[in-house]
Amino acid sequence: LSGSTRFRYWGFAVYDASLWVAPGFLAREYDRHGFALQLQYLRDFSNADITRRSIAEMTRQSTPTPALLQQWQQWLSAAFPDVRDGDRITGVLRPGQGALFLTNGRQTGMVPDVDFARRFFGIWLAADTSEPALRQALLSRQAGA
């Protein structure tokens, strides 16, 4: 376990996040290492809400083409169900391959795109994340965090 924290938005508890990494993980090169990021939701959210928020955060990192944006939306919509309080979504970064997604331990999506995986996990782990305190908590046991 690299770190864990509770994410709050406008004072409301949204999810508990935990990051699991292998030995040798480097925070500044998060996209080159296998890891698992688990979010245990503390509220109900629709697939559309999760997809919309993920896209908004991913586009903070760069502006995708309209075709790429549409592809991201398709992948995210397929990977995430509606979630209820207590559901767990786990994203696994597979270096050089993309991302694997599990909901409550069952595979719900796989995205075979390395750039997508880097940007998606960058929501939490990129140096310029919109939530630096959350990033710091997830990487609290890592060098170079």
C-alpha cells in the first residue's frame, strides 16, 4: 500500500482511495509502472456522472481531438457502471498495454491505449493534478512524490 485517503468535494465524502504499487515504483514515472488504484464510493453516482467528471479531469492535461474525446467517452462508458454507496472500482495500469477496470472485483472494462491510461490515472497521480493533497496522500510512502 502506497497510501490512502478520503476524497471530499465541497465537504461531501465522495470516495476512499487507495493506491497499491510494486517495489521500485516512482511517482514521477507513474505511467511506467504497474499499480492498482481503488476507489470505494461513499455515494451513488451514475455512469454518466463518472464519465463526465473523468473526461473533464483528463482534458485538463491536454486538449484531445474530437475523435479522441469520443473514443475516451466510449471506453469510460463501457468500463464503469452506475455505482452505489460501498461499490469499489479498481483501475489497474498495465505498462505498455493500457488499463484494466474492475467493479467489486469483476472485470468491467479494458482499454488498450497507453495514452488514455496515462491521462486517466493522471487524474490522481500527475504532478499537475487538480487535487494535489489527494495525490500526496496516495503517494505518501513513495520516493519522489
